[in-house]
Amino acid sequence: MPALRTALLQSSGELGDVAANLKVLDEAAARAAAAGASLLLAPELFLTGYAIGADIARLAEPADGPSARAVAAIAVRHGLAVGYGYPERDTERHGVLYNSAQLIAADGVPLVRYRKTHLFGDFELKWFTPGDRAVAQAELDGLTVGMMICYDVEFPENVRAHALAGTDLLLVPTALMHPAEVVPLSVVPVRAFENQLYIAYANRTGPEGDFEFVGLSTLAGPDGTARARAGRGEDLVLGDVDPAFLAASREENPYLRDRRPGLYGPLV
């Protein structure tokens, strides 16, 4: 099975301007496809911006709303899958908002829809309801792809749940702020190593309202190394998710085989 070339878009786009951010995503998809990528991942809340305060309620859309259809058109136009973050309005529960992400296939069909389970900071806790589904997965080019959002990946139990469910590549749209650089530099590669999977971590960058996003978007491999890493500014970085390397790494690394779940009851 060939490697899945993956592109990470590191950008904060235009605050509060969905149309402008869709244009940024479209341009990134064109560049990624030209470089041979089959998957593009954009950051957390990419379609609206992160620091938009009360505008979050105005800009939130259903999972199948007009922006989702626009992203599907981008995926089809450039022939690659697109993952991105957005604020989701629940159509069945009036006033309920989620910090969500989804992955749309190259044919425009939604593959994964996910609601952030671990909310971070006063802004998210004020506006969003936490999701209640830890593992969301789909098949993409022969790989099992899972999704979570930013702070979720910092909880070992979350990533281990994906490993036990067979996730090969974990997509993590992110809005990581200073001074938490340790997460992309150390935590994400360790999560990939201890769980024997790839992690694609796409961050925002630069100042935005009261926040300072640190960039450092990373594709981490099951050997605990960064296969691709951005700097601090706007960027599009590419790396390969290699199924053969993943299989060999899993054969050599005994972590999942040597677990003793009977000892871990007190954790929950």
C-alpha cells in the first residue's frame, strides 16, 4: 500500500471571515495536490477564526451547512481529502454549539465528524458543549483515520483509545498557544510512539485577540520522530504516512501487546 502524502496547513486565516478562510483553504488544497498530497489538514476553528467571542454563535453552522458544502467542493476540485475545524450548531438542540472538526473525502463525501471532548480555557467553556464520543474513525486510502481536536491529544487515555480501536493516522486540528510549545515538540511525538500510530497536528499561528498561537505543526511517526514540522509562521508542510513502516514499527514495539488492563481499573 503506498504512503499517504499528508499536508498540514499552518494558518490562522482571517478572523471572522468565513469566505476568506475558504479561499485560503482552496489555495492550500491546490498547492498540496500539486505536491502529490492526498490529504490536507487545517487547524482548529479554521473556518471562522478562534478569538471571535460572541460571534461564535452567529458564525456557527450545522455539520452539513453551506461551509461544509464549500469544503466538499474544494476536495472534489483538487482531488484530495480535507480535514478542518469549525464551530458547529446542533440543529436538534437549540442554542447548543460544539467545537467540531470533520474530514471530507476527495469525492466530497463526509468521512468523519467529531466534537471536541476536552474543552480548554474560559472561551471554550463559555460557548461550547463538550462532545461525548471519544473515538471517531473512517477508512481513507486503506488507512484507518481518526480525529480529535487540540487539547484532546494531551490526554493519554484519549490517544490510547484510538490505538486500541485500530487508528493508523490521528488527525488533530489545533489552536495551541504560547507557552505550551512542549506539546508539538515533545508530547505529540511521544503519543505517536507509545501508541504506535501517526499523528498529524495542524496548528494556528501568530497573534489573535488575546491569544498567541505558536505554530510548530507536526506530523509525528510511530518511531517518535517528527516526519514534518513547520516553523512559527504561515506554512504548508508535507510528510508521508507510510503503512509499511507503521506495520514494521508495530511488530517491533510491544507496548500494546504488553498492556495489563486488569491493573488499570483505578484510572477510571
